[in-house]
Amino acid sequence: MSLMKNNFCKSKLKSVLCLVLALMCVIGSLAPISVFAEKSLEDLRDEYNKLEEEMQENKENLSEVQGEIKDNQSKLDKLDSEISDIQKQVDILDDRIDVLNSDINSLNADIETITAEIANINTLVAEIEIQIAESEELMADTKEQLLARIRENYMAGGGSSLELLFSSDDLSSFLARKELVDRISEKDSELMKELESKIVELNSNEEKLKTQKIELEAKKEKLKESMTTLTDRQADLESSKEKQEEKRQEVAKKYEQVEDIINQLDKDSDEYKEAIRLQEEEMKVLEAQIDAYIKEHGSQVGDTPDEDYNNDGKMLWPVPGSTRLTATYPAYSDGSRHMGIDIVRTDVTTKGSPFRAAQGGEVIIAMNDGGWNYGFGNYCVVDHGDGTQTLYAHAKTLYVKKGDIVQKGENLGAIGDTGNVTGPHLHFEVRVKRGDSVSRVNPLDYVKKP
């Protein structure tokens, strides 16, 4: 993954000296995999702040003896320690962002549920208000009918049997009047019962309405609280992302300081050679971590690719235009291990040029944070559904994210120089999963340079 042998060596030592943090992080995490911390936001904040205090204290102590640090190794050790601490903060922020995203998704779901409940309650309240209005109207009509009956009875001249007898000219007249009064009394009785029933119904509906309105106000208050919490979480998320970017920029500056020191080292020293050996050992561990992820999530030989992949069984050269190889599989020109091919453009500027999917498939890993990522920088892995996975590293930026379905020839990103490089190029690998094993194979057995 370099342009010239001597630059490659310098870059590899840089990786060793700067990636002491990998030993601390590799057991519990892997660059492409977001490890969800089972900690609260408060716990993560406290961890971050405590680490910040320790870093500040260390910085103050170091500043007191800075003038006494003369040799390059001591300076590198100091930078390694600072890089490791900053990376810990980046990891804490990663976990914090995961928690915040989870909280935001949960709050949005709660808000949708509460909003739907409020809409239902509003509908019920409107229906009950209509029932109350109808009941009040019917009750008013019933009262009017009752008053009319009373007036009719009064105009008829009394209602007792004695009064009717003395006011009647004969027995037939008395009987006729008596029947009329009885009928009026029966009607009045029915109207009274109906009026009583409507009063009971009206009172019941009013109680229901009060209950619904109380529930509605409670839902609205909960919604208001959820919206406030959501706003706070979103602001916290943006702040955490900004802090994370600041920390990554700080790490990048530390790497520049390390590179300046490395330029002063003797390339033939035993110290340098030992550093190269350690770097290769660590890269083996890190590559094994990625392989473990592919074992769990990737397809294997014998699987039938998803129809959406349109996998035609023939891979495409991943960089369009005129290109050349600066390193091949399985080793650099000096014999050190290199498990892919490095491609640069010869017709246009390499940096910023697009690179494309060698075959259709699903993006199962995508790191596009501009970080070191253990030397790979911005990179992605595409699973083609038939047991083959291709890896594209050192991108300036990615155009895809995890879970995207891509087609053969589709642009995945722009070539860059992120991670452990000495110049812009695309590092391209082919990995094959067979059963429980994942092997890195020669990409030139799968793709042909045009």
C-alpha cells in the first residue's frame, strides 16, 4: 500500500508507533463494527470528562519536562500516549453517538404513538360533544312538550274527578273528559321519564368528556416533554459529532509530528526493523478481526447471490481509465506482506478519481469518518453473495453506506490517501469465505487490468 519502497517502510513504522492504541482497542472493538456500550449517557460523559482531566494533567506535567526530552524515541512515546488517550475519547464519543441515536429513534417512535393517541382522543371528544349537544337539544324539546301538556291541562279546566263531574252536563260528557285527562297524564308521565333519561345520559357524556379532556392534556404534556428531550438529544448528538471531529483532527496533527520524527530515524537500525515486525503482527490481528466480521455476516462459497445484485460471475477492474499497479499480492518488492493490489491513475490526477464496485452486492462494512482505522482510512467491504467479498481502502470519501445494494461498475467513492499511505491510491482486496474460514486471495485472479 505505497508508491515507493522507502516511503512504504517509513509509513509502516509510522503505523506501529502511532497504533499502540490498537493493542488497547482491538480486543474489544473493530474499526468497521460499532460496539454498543451498555452505559448511560451520564456514564459516558463522566468517562470522557475524567479522561480529559487526566490528559490535561499529563500535558501540564510533560510541559514541565519538555525541554529535557531530547531523544526521538521519548518523543514518540509521548506522542503515542497522547494519541492513545485521544482515541479513547473518540471511542467514548462513538458509544455516546450510538446511545443518542438509539434514544432519538425511541423518542421519535414515542412521539408518533402519542400523536396518534391525541388524534384518537380528539376524535372521541368531538363525538361526545356532538352527543351532548344532541342530548341538550332533545332535552329542551322534551321540556317544551311537557310545558305544552301542562298548559293544555290547565286550559281544560282542572283535572280532579270531582271537578270534571260538576263541570259536565251529563255522564257521557264526564266520561269523555276523564279519558282525555288520563291520556294527557300518561303522556306527561312518558315525557317526564324521557326527560329524566336524557338528563342521566347528558351527565354521563359530560363525565366522559371531562375524563377524555384530562387524558388529552396529559398526553399533550407528555408529548411536550418528549419533544423537549428530543431537541436536547439532537443538540447533544451534534455536539458529540463536532467533538469527535475535533479529536480526529487532533490525532491527525499528532501523526504529522510522528512522521517528522520518523524522518530522522536510521532505516537500518535494529529498532526500525523490530518496529516493522511488530507492525506486521498487529496488522495480522486487525485483519483477523475483519475476517471474523465476514465470517459472521458474509456469504460463503456455494451461496446463490441475491437477484438484486445482478452478479454475473465476472469482476470488473475497480478503477476506470488508464492505471498502473504500485504494489501487488502477496508482498511488496522488499518481501514484506501485502494482501492486495494498489492502483493509481496515470491519465488524470489519482486523488479524487472515482473507484467502482468490481461486482454487484451489498455493502457490509463502510467506514467514512476520515479516521486512521488501523491503516485502512476510509474503506468499505462489498459482499457479492457467492462467498467473495471485495475491500476498497484509503478512500478520500465513500459514496455508499452499510446496507446499500450496489451494482457492478457503480461508483463507491473517490480515491484518496487516508490511513497508512504515502500517496493517493486504491488498495483493493478479494477475500473468500469457505465454511468457517476466510482467506485473502490474489485479486489478479479475479480482475484483469485493462
